[in-house]
Amino acid sequence: MATGLHKSDFANPVIRWVDARLPVFTMMQKEYGTFPTPRNFNYLWNFGALAMVNLLIMIVTGIFLAMNYTAHTSMAFDSVERIMRDVNYGWLLRYAHANGASMFFIVVYIHIFRGLYYGSYKAPRELLWMIGVVIFLLMMATAFMGYVLPWGQMSFWGATVITNLFSAFPLVGESIVTWLWGGFSVDNPTLNRFFSLHYLMPFVIFGVVFLHVAALHITGSNNPLGIDPKGPQDTVPFHPYYTAKDSVGLVVYFIVFAVLVFFFPNMLGHADNYIPANPLVTPPHIVPEWYFLPFYAILRAVPDKLGGVLLMFGSIAILFVLPWLDTSPVRSMRFRPLARPFFAVWCVTFLVLLYCGGKPPEEPFVTIARVCTAYYFLYFLVILPLLGRLERPLPLPESIARPVLRGGGPLPAGAMGKPMEKA
Amino acid sequence: MSGFPTLRALALGLGLIAAGPAFAAGEEVELPNTRFSFEGLFGHFDRASAQRGFQVYKEVCASCHSMHLMSYRNLRQIGLSEAEVAAIAATVQVTDGPNDDGQMIERPGRASDRFKSPFANEQAARAANNNAYPPDLSVITKAREGGADYIHALLLGYGDPPAGVQVAEGLHYNKYFAGHQIAMPQPLSEGQVEYHDGTKATLEQMATDVTQFLTWAAEPEMEERKALGVKMIIFLTILGGLAYAVKRKVWHDVH
Amino acid sequence: MAETLAHPAPHDGETRRDFLQLVAGSFAAVGVGAIAWPFISSMNPARDTLAVSTTDVDLKPIAAGAAITVVWRGKPVFVRHRTEEEVKAARAVPISELKDPQPDQARVKKDQWLVVIGICTHLGCIPLGQKPTDQRGPYGGWFCPCHGSAYDTSGRIRLGPAPLNLPVPSYAFTSDTQIRIG
């Protein structure tokens, strides 16, 4: 494109002046105003927007908490309690941040499961999906380091156990762990670097989320039918249709969030984390935060140290290659009668793993966790690749508008957006 | 929409499973559920009970247990007057300084001082208590599974060990303590304190009062939190209704 | 915007929707405003900061003509034991000559004891004049080396860019030889 001012269509002279020099308004209008979006989203498509809002809440509450937090082993615990007691609304900031992490994972898990069910990872959205997995990994790292900051018993022992995972690697393991700690055990240098990184990571996540959304706006959204929009009759402009629909989901999300923060602020936490860290005494029952439990269960399901670590990392790494493991050309499981029950079992498996991860490593939980771990991998490595060949999908509808407009109603009024260029 | 309920159930399941107590501790004794005034949506602290509880703490617990996150000024919140708080604070000697000669000095406590700890450090506390460390009580109800119910039950859980159970030297049998052998001897006994307000100091009464006090100490923000929460939920419910109405209107001509 | 472009809907429905959107929008805006308050409020002094706000000073060791500096709320407070001459000098000045008119009597509780916050009212430097070797400026009180403001023996601004007298903190004599600031 030649240099020169952008031709802006805005009526307001100030907006037009800015837009001609920096077309942010045109961009917003294009990406969030008139952006043609499949008209048949259900409420599960709220969760991307909810995750975005949740990220912003975490960043803002986190910045204000950092103003009163002291990253030193001798003061961290007391400084957090000072926030709870003496800082104006400090309890609100902290409980919103702590429960916000749980909300974030609930939202993101639903977002991921939605993608799995409706085949949102399939061509042409493979990269979009992979960027999403990166976000998930970054979130887990951030949440883990954040949980260390209050320097309670669970903070300390969680940090010890998780950093020790790296000692499983032969030869370099010990050096990596020492390097992570900045010493010979989890101590003040560890706390300091975790605080630094915990502050940095959300901004990295924000950047990757930007890429996630940019990729989404190239391919366009998937939808419950999993078929591409054929023309303007299949889409509506993002605003006001999906801004309005997302707002409904957002309020419901806030209600759940508020119930947690104001009435059950410690329900998802662990009582032991209100005991200051003690490097000489491990609590009788150490468990990670609930959102890590499925992966923790996979770790413990393997009797071998290195094997457990590899399998745990593998359980997430496998998501990167999922777009190529699932060989079915049909995206939405609504039209995959065979895949649906297998997926349902996989979801139950995930929840059972979550449950087992919170239980002590004794029978019958160990055996159950092993069976579930086996199915977890079987589903991705064997069932999905085979199903694509064996399954006879149901006939796909001709277009998105067709099943909705049974009886040939009038064309939707909001269908005048630019037709989508599909890959 | 055949697959949709699966996912919805999943979403619920995620929340519910996470909520359940995911930590068993061997053979566990069911905690009796005590009704406290601070429970529930509109729960509030019983000021008189919390004040009595403070008296129990001061006269009984404080000889071994610190509450180093609490300041005397905090007592204003459970209804003590400024003068009463100043008088309570003045009964302890606080180390301050150094003064201009470089010496640490002892001065009477002020409202802004933290509760004075019975021992200088953990080692001193262990040395005086047969190597057991009496935990700090500032956030004790948040730091124990079962919270207020557990503390209340523990205080009343002493008794003779069942036949066949051998209690180790220096330990005491308690029904609700993990492992049932606790280093703390039974702290409360009938009529141990003489309440300022004339309430009869039964064992049950003292346990309830001190639990009330400790719960307040652990969560002094609770009343404010719940009150704000109720307003928040009401506001969000109305906003949700409005948002849904707007959504219906906007989508009216598409459906 | 998009909805006008997207909606050739009947006018009646349009206005009803606009009204509804306005109500919902303003409701949401109120919510956002309300939730901003805790964040702003959290940056104000915390309860423990507000509580630690008194300082006791023993006056006995301060000889006539000498001064000490004590810390109160993180700020230096000058406590000066004034000599007879210094008190006289402070009281001899006609009020009308002062930039920030205040009689000396209104600035002290006992004639020989002057207690002021030792922060220049210009831009916040700490004036000289506490140590016997310090320069005290032309009016015998304090002299601010940053921009040349001079204060008299009552801590009043007499010369230079500072607009106001050194402020007197709230304090009380708890005994003949002891004061509590704050």
C-alpha cells in the first residue's frame, strides 16, 4: 500500500482525524463492529470473551495487590494478611485475585472442552488452537507461581514438589532445579524470582491472546454445526448481536464469581496455606490447587519418576498435535454419532482424574487414575485417528441459515455484512 | 443439541468436584456442627460473645499462644471503647527503641501495638512447652480444616482415652485432634474465668465465646464482605435481567 | 453504527430497544464506577498506617538554645528549646510584616518550646538550623539550602520563595517535660 492518510468513514471530526493517521477506529469497527460472525452460536461461545475479561481482572487486581505485597520469606505471609486486615478493601482485592484464578481455569476448561466437542481445532484453525494451548501452559505456570507468593505451607511445598519435577531429567535435572531455586532449596531467591515472573507472565499471556484473537479473525469462528458460513445469510455482525449475547454470559459469570468471593472465599483454597511456610515440616496432605489435579493424578499414576513427569507434560503436549490426530473431516460432534460417546467418556475421565488427584495416593484411587490415564491417551492416540476412518457421520446441513430458517422466513436483517472469504 | 447437556454437566461438575473436600485424613471423626451467629448469608459477629472470648484468650490461651497479626486497636471493632482498648494495651510492656543512647526501652503498650507474644521466638516457645509449638492463633479458624467447628470441638474434645488406646507421655487424648494425641493439656475448665458481664463461665460457654473471638480475629472483614456481597448479587441480578432483555430485543428479528 | 446498518426494523421496536440499551448501559456503567472505588481506596493509607501516628518526645535533655529532630509519620519534626531572646525576637515582629501572618503565641503551647514540622513549605526540603553548627539564616530560625527560604525563631517564613510558615503539628504536653505528637 502506498503511504498517505487512511481514508476514514467516521462522521465525528476528531475520530476521523485520529483514524486517518492511525486507523484504530476502523480496525475496531471491522473486527468487533461489523465482523461477520456465524449466527448460530450457543452460550458456550461466551467463554472466549469471558476468559479475556477474566485475564484483565487478574491483571488489575494483581497490580493493586503488588502495591502492598512484600516478596520476602520473612514478610510475605504477614504482608498478605496485612492486605486482608489493614489495606482498604484489601480483602476484596485478594479474594478476587485468588478466586479469579479458579474462575479463569473454569472458564478456560469450558472453552477448551467446547473446542474439543465442536472440532474447533480442525483445519483451518490448527494454529489458532495451538496458540490456545500455549496460553493454557502460560496460565498454568503463572497460577503456580502466584500460589507460591503468600508463602504458606502449601505455597512452599507446592513450589518444592513442582520444581523437583525437573530433577527427574537425567544428567541435567539437579542443575536445573538448583538454577530454578537460586539456592539449595526453595528460599528467598525463589520467592523473589517467582514474584518477578508472576508479574511479567500475564502480559506475555496478553500478547499471546492477541495472536489468538488475530488468528481467529483470519479464519473466522467455528460454530455449533461446524460448517463454514456460505454467505451473508449465515452471519450476523458481531455488534450488537454478540456483544449483547456476551454481556448476558458476562453477568452470569460475575454472579458466580461474586458468590465465591463474598460468601465462600476460601472454599477452593486449602486451609494449610494459612499456616506460614515451614521448610522443616511437610503438611500431611499436600495437593495442588484444584485446576492442576487431573495432571497431578496422571503424574502419580506412573510408578516411575521420569515416566510420570513425561506423561504429565505429554498429556498437554498431545493437544498440540490433536488437529492431525483427529482424522475426521467433520468438525462438530453433533454429526459424529460414534465420536460423541467416546468424547463423553473422555470428559468423565478428566473429571475422575481431577477427583483422584485430590485423594491420597492409595487404593482404589491409584488404579482408577491409571485406567483413566490410559483412556486419556488412548482417546487421542488411537480412538480419534481410527474413528475418522470407521465412523459414518450424519449428513451435514446445507448451510447455517437453513435449519434455523425452517419454513423459509425472511432473510435475517443483520446479514448485510461483507461475505466472508473462506479458506 | 444432543451433545450440549454433556458439556453443561461438565461445567457444573468442574465446579462441584473442586468444591468437595478432596482431602481425607485417615479415620476421621465427624465434627459436630455448631450454630454460630457468623454463619450464613447475613451472618454477623456476636459482639458480647467475642468480648468474652477475648477475655478467655487473654486469661487462658495467651499464656502460650501468640496472636501476632492482631493489634489492640482491632478490639474497637468488637465493641470495646477507645479508653478500654488503651487500658488493655497499657497492661503490657512493649520493647521499643533504640533511644538516643542506643538502648532498647520498655514502655507501656499502645492501641497501635500488636498483641504481645508470650514467647520471644519459636525456640523459646518449644523450650517452655515440652518441645511442642503452640501455634499462633491469628488466623487459626482459616488454617484448620473445619474452621470454627473444629476449634470449638477441639476445646471440648478432651476425655479419657477409649480402652486399649495408649496415650504417650506428655500428650493428652482428644477426640478431634488428628491422631487423637495432643500436646496441649485441656485448656478450659468449668468456671475458669470470671466473665465481666456476669455470664456463667461453663465449659461450653467459654469454648463458644473463644471460637467467636478467634473467628472474628481470622476474618475481621467478614461482616463487611457479606453485606457488600448481598448488594453485589442484587445489583448483578437486575443487570442480568436488563442484559437478557437487551439480548432478546437485539436478536428478535434474527430468530 | 452497525445496528442502524443492520436493522431496517420498525421504528417503534428501535426506540424501545434503544431505551433498554440505555438503561442497561447506564446500569453497567454504575457498576464499573462502583467497582473502581475499592481500587482507588486501596491506595490510601491503610488502617495500620493511620494507627501508628503518635510520637512521644522527652524534653528533659534539650538544653536552652538547642533543638532535636524527631520522626513523626515519617516526617521530621523540629523541637526547639528557645532562649528568652529568641522568644522576644519572635514576638517583637509586627504581624503586618509577615508573609503568612500568625502571632507567635498561636504557634506554641509553652513559650520556650517550639514544635514545627521541619519541611520547607516551598518544595519539601529539610531546612538547616537544627545543629549548632548549622546556618540559621538572617532571622535566626531555619534556612532552607534548596531555594533560600529563611524562617524566624517562631518557624515563620520571612524571606524566600516559601509561601507558608512551618506547620505546627497537633501535640499535647503529657507531663511538664514530655509531649506527644499526633
